Amino acid sequence: MRLYGDRGLLPPARVDPRTGFRRYGLAQVERARRIVLLRATGMSLTRIAEVLDSSGEKPVRLLTSYWREQESVHVARRAAVGYAREVLTGRSPTMYEVSERDVPEQKVLFIQRHVTAADLPSFLADSSELLFSHLRQAKAGLSGPLFAVYHGLVSEDSDGPVEICAPTQSPDVEPAGQIGVRIEPAHREVHYPNWATAEPGEHVADIAIPFRPGSISDLEKVNR
């Protein structure tokens, strides 16, 4: 109850100034029940606040959208469990080709936010729509696919900042609100290309890690 109160979800009706005891009225019982019910689905407190503060049909739409995301995550985790089972039982896992490529300098629109794993899917979807809308208003287009940049670990307990980026060659696109504009420097990256080789039903992704090629002497310095 204290956690819900501190987050603004369920503030007490009165707090005893001497003992600090929190008192709640009957009018708050139904809201407390809804919080507990939504927590049972695994929903984060941030999203619960959004649901409870909405009206009309929006709370149901938000819940439906959340559950679709969770089902998608569950499918991905099921695939990860299958792969882990093969590794733990000593079977030879499939070897994937990893390639290198050079990425030229490019102008990108971006939105950056600190998000946990639970809030990541909605952040990616909402930010992508904002970037598309901004491009449409500026009568500009994409010069490549949208991509996400992870500047830190994103998990249930870590909210390492994440950027969703939209590359464009339009000189007329300017920053607006939470949308920034910057130049992504040219770099080389390793990536896992499975677009052309993916089987039906297989997850398809382009996962890339920027790196700076070094010499043997550089590696020796690191090892020392």
C-alpha cells in the first residue's frame, strides 16, 4: 500500500501526523482491487496508472495492447528456452554466420528514454509512430529502416537508455519536442544477417554491434 501511495496510484485518505499511519476510505477499495488485479497480469505500475486514469473504452484497449505484447514476449522466450535446452543437453546448436559492414554517416531523428524491459515494446511502437508523424508533417521520407540503439542494459531491473532512430536525407527536418536530430557518425559493425535465409515462422532481426577494428598490438595492450 505504501508503494502504491508513493507512486501516486493510491494515496491515503489521511495520514496520522504523529504515527505516520495511513488510513484509507471505502471509496478507495475498488481502486485498490483494480490495482491488485492488474498487478496479477504482470503489468508495471506505470502502465497501471495509465489504465486507471483513463476513461471510456480506453482502459480495455490499453489492457488488450499490453497483453498482446506479453504474448509476443512469451513466444520469444519459448524459443529461447528451446535453444537453451539444446545447449544444456549437449546437442550441437545451429551455427549462424556473422558478417561485417561499413555504415556511412547519416542524419537521424531520434527519441531517447530510460525504459525497463516491461515498457520497451510500447516505447518502440509509440516512438516509431511519433517519428513517422514528424516526417509526414515535414514532407520528408526515410533514407533507411528505423533502428533502435541500446546505450545500456535493458531488463526488468535496469532501464538503460534506449533510442529509436529514423534516418533521413531531408535538410528541412528540425527537432520538435522530444524528437531530436543528430548526425550518426560513420562506423563499422558486426551483424547477424538472416533476412534472406529465415524459415517461415522464424524471428527475423538485424542485430548489429559497432566496433573499431584494431591490430594485434591493440589486443595485447588490452590483455595486459
